[in-house]
Amino acid sequence: MKNDWKKFVGSRDLPVKFLHKDEFAEQYPGREAEFPCAFLKKGDELELFISAGEINRTEDLEELKALVSRKIQELNLQELNAGEK
């Protein structure tokens, strides 16, 4: 893992686990996924967080970091809005 990416991931206050395709298939049998992608784990369920298409459209590490940051911000806003209802 690149040092800049490792620092970025570590600076987020989120538990992160990286899996290779074979590890993912072993831990989540029957779950379809197009890689690379990112999921959120909510209890025993996985929810797609960032799709392969979104990741593949990024041209460099800075764009990938911006995508992840934006998605985290969107998630936090959605959770806050859901809690207000």
C-alpha cells in the first residue's frame, strides 16, 4: 500500500479492512462484486459504498482521496438527516 494512501486511510476515523478478490469471496460467499470497490459493513450486511466505475474514473490518488472524502461526507449527511425524522 502506498504510504500517502496509508496515511489518508489512517487519518479517517473509520475501521477499514482491505480484501483481495479471493479473500472477499471466501468471507462473503455468494456476494457479487465488481472490483475494485468499497463496501460499508452494517451488522452482517454489506452496502456498496463506492463502485468500481467510480473508482476507475479517478485518474490519480488525489482524485481517489477526494472521492472517498466526498462519499464519507455524503454518508454522514444522510445519517444526520435520517436521525432528524
